[in-house]
Amino acid sequence: MEDRERLADTMLRDEMRRLNAHLPKKRQTVRELLSQESPSVPTVDGNRIVMKMAEIEELSRLLPEAIWDRVKLPLVVLRRTELGAGAFTLLGDSNEEYALSIVLKGFAGTLDEFKRAGKGPVVFYKPEISELLRRFHSLIVIGFGVSQDLAK
């Protein structure tokens, strides 16, 4: 029985790795990308994610310049079925959550105010992700997450 569980765990881990091979291997800050002629980052599977300068510039106009050195792109949102239908979380830190909360939820406070108000990871839902993809298609990558129970 234990061998079966280990085999199933290994198969699940390998499948998740295969499903997420398109994710960025390395991300860069908004400021770094603004300084590049052709902004792109490598993916886990050896390809490149090419980002549109116009989208990076539009995003930078929405964000306080103070966080341009903290927000890394592309933004990776993970589909999280265990959180409910159409639920996504952000793979990143509070800087990226703050940026998305400004863009999608209209948060108007400072980063410190956002951190103080935080109650764990921010959950984004399908209509918000659809809006994000419509506005910033080249800056968003969708991955597949697993519940903490399955990850163990």
C-alpha cells in the first residue's frame, strides 16, 4: 500500500512538473524590463516568454514607481481548484499581490497598508483573471497548483 502511495505521489509530481514547464525559470523586475529593447525571460522548458513593451509601460503607469524594483514579471497565477471554482492565487510575494490588488481590486493604499491589511494569500477569481489577461496578456502566465494536502 505504501509503495502505491509513493508511486502515485511521484506520478503526480512529474505530471505537475510537465504541466508547468511553460512557467518562467527566472523573472525580472518592471524596471529591468522597461530598460530592455525586447523584454523576455526564459522558461523552465528552455523557451522564452516575450513580453510586450506597451503592456509593461501600461502596468508601470498604474503602479507606484517605488515598487518597480520589487514587482517581477511575468506574473504567475496558479489555478487552485481546492479553493473553489475559478479560484487563482499568485505565485510571488506581497509586492506582486499588492500590484494585482491595485490593478484588479482598486486598492488605493500604500504597500505597508496593504501588508497590514493582509489576511493570507489574496485569492483572485476567473472574471478578474480574464480582465487581467485582456489588459496584460503577455505579462501573465497561468500555472497549475495543488492543494497543500496533495503536495505533501
